[in-house]
Amino acid sequence: MAFKRLPEFYEEPDVGYDVYRLHFNENLFLPEEYYREVLGGIESWEARFYTQPNNASLAARIEDHMGLPRGSVVITAGADDGLRLAIQLLHFAEERRLVVLEPTYSMPRILAEQLGVEYVQLPYGPDLGLDVDTAVKMARGGAVYVCSPNNPTGHLVKELEELASRLEGLLIYDAAYAEFAGLWRPKLHEYGNVVEMRTFSKAWGLAGLRVGYLIARGRLASALRALAYPHPISSYSAKAVERALGLEEYVRRSVLEMRAVRDEVAGRLRLDKYVGEANFITLRLDGAEAAAAELYRRGFAVRALGGRPLCRSCLRFTVAPMGVMEKFLAALGEALGIKLI
């Protein structure tokens, strides 16, 4: 069979579990007692039969917990599945165009290519400001993707609501890190042209369960549900997330602990860096790839990022409890050949 071209395989780094995993921004502050309460069993019939279509009970539970309108939540297999649905929706838009504010998460570009949607890059300003006028003009009848707090800069995009109010097309708002910034309840769904992405993989500490959800209004939510798989997540994952919603206080405490450690670590790093509202710090330094490889040899998996606006050569690491951070800072100093205060 002849193809014009085939998609490239996106390979996630497989670092195993014998190193300190500081590359995926998982929540490393939740106690074991939280997981003991969340990870109960399921009944035999729940394993035997398919789940409810669209995991409707979990969607309703999230709507009640978050104070959202009925029918506004669409369950997805992690946030990336939700991002796929939102970009796929552009096949029904006036233009198959996705404007992405950079530097940011890599999956919007990858999914746009896989789904046959035009990817257009719009850099943040030197002060990490978003040029709303330009974004609106570039998007036209397509969509704009914004991550806030942004990965890898960590900053909150203060122009988000202005963009939502002025955009003719769709705003895909990636709120994966929102809870770390104290944004516990979605609110941009009030705009009829916004799809907000949330996940239980980050602050809620349940990345292995692969549960995310989209929030949108009325017809937009119905359209996303029509594109979604009928049984996106397992009975086990749905039940565990329902238990987690009743244990939010654990998650809130872990976020406060993380923020305290993040601020202390940032204060000790006399390096050019991005420190925002998320659970990571991104260093701007030459030779990020080599530094990441050196850190891996010392037992720490981190993420080297490069070739992007405002992030030509960057090294991002997840904030972990202070005992781990002390070891990491020592290894980082050795890898860079400097003394860290």
C-alpha cells in the first residue's frame, strides 16, 4: 500500500522504577494512607461486565463534587485522550488549524500532525505574556491551545479569560497543573467556546489509573462525548477516582507541602530558571541533554528540553520531598561542576 507519509512514533522515556522519577511531574507528596483508602477492590460483576457508557456515574460524581452543570463533564483515558478529542473536533470547525502557545507541552503538536490538523506556533513574549490580538487573528475559525500553569515555564497565563471572550474559534485550555496553583474548581466552562482539560494524574497522584476529564458547555460537551470511546476507563479506575474525590484534603495538604519545598529549592538554585505555580522547576542552561544524562547515571531521571522559544536548552525536574531534593541538588551540582548553596 502506498502512503503519502506515515506518522512518526512518539517514544516516551522508559526510565523504570529504580531511579528517582523526576521527569513526569507526578505528585510525590501524597502519603501511603491516601493510596490505601483509594485503591480498594471491585466486585466480580464490575470486572465481568462493561462499564456504563461514557462512565456516566463518575462524570456525575465529578460534576457534583466540582459544582459543574449536569452533562458538562466528559470522561477520558487521561488528559492526552481528552486533548485528542478536542483537536479531533477541529475536523468539524471552519478551519483545521491549531495555534499553540510555545514553549509548552509537546503533545498538541504531535496530535495535530497525527490528526491532520495544521499546527501553528505562537511564542510567548519575553515576559511570558500572551499576545491576544495575534492569537485571535492567527486562529481565525480554528483553535488555540494554552496550558496554564504552563509546562515547562510554570507560569499562569493571565490573559486566558480575555482570549476566551475574544476568540471566534475554540480555546483548548490544558489545566493539568491547575490544582498546584490553587485552582481546584473549573470555571472557564462558562464560556461556550472553551474545552477545559483536567486530570487525576498530577495533583491527585493517580497517573497509573489513566483518568482525565473534559469540561465544556451544552452542545460542545455533547460533541466531545460523541467522539469519545464509549467505555474510556476501567471500572477499577472509576471506583478509585470516586474514592479519591472524598479524600481531597490529602491532596490539598500535599500541594501545600510541595509548594514549600519548591520555594526553598528555588531559593537555593542560583541559576537561570523558570519557577512558576506547578510542581516542577525548569533550569535554563547550556548542555541540558548532557546534564540530564549525567543525572541519570547518578540515579535521577529528569527531562531535557530544547529547540523551543524561550527554552533553547532547558532541564526540568519534578519537585520531590526535601530528603530527595537534598540528594538531587548534590547530584546536580556534581553534574554541572558547580557548588549549589
